[in-house]
Amino acid sequence: MFWIFPLSLLIIFEVIADILAKEWSLKTHLWYLAFGALASYLIANSFWLLALKSGSGLARGAVIFSVSTAITASLLGLIWYQEKMTAVQIIGVLVGIVSLVLIFWE
């Protein structure tokens, strides 16, 4: 299960990139935020390669990565940026959490 470490770093750097991208979208004159986001996306995807090489599997790894970053981004949007979600969108996030439980279930 060594693949969990690079997959975790992938998720962390993806979230950092998402924050920088959001900040850039709010403050378009700060180009270093855009470059920081691009650099963080590049680093994140380097860890994706390591996670695949370490045995995460494409199907399992992609689901864990996608759902984890979606849930984290949703929480950041709600808490940090005061964005709103509909009831259906909240149900979608909850279904994502259930999917993570099921994918780790053995």
C-alpha cells in the first residue's frame, strides 16, 4: 500500500493548485498565483505517475483522487469562499464519501 503516500501528495498539491487558481480568478492582476497553480498541478501529476508506478491502479487511484479532490474543493468553497451548494449537490458530495468507503472496503 505504498501507493497511498504519492496519491496523498497528489491530492494535497491538487488542492493547493485549486486554491491558487481560485485566488487568481479573484485577483487577476496577481499572475504569480496562476504560475503557482500551474506549477502545483505539474507537481501533483508527477505524484500521480508515482502512485500508478507504486500500484494504485488506474481505476482505483483515479476514483480516490477525483472524489477526494472534489470533496475537499467543495468544502473549501463552502467554508473558505462562502460559496453555496444546493441540496442535490450536497447529496452528490455525500455519495462521493460513500464511494470512497466502498472503494477501500475489502
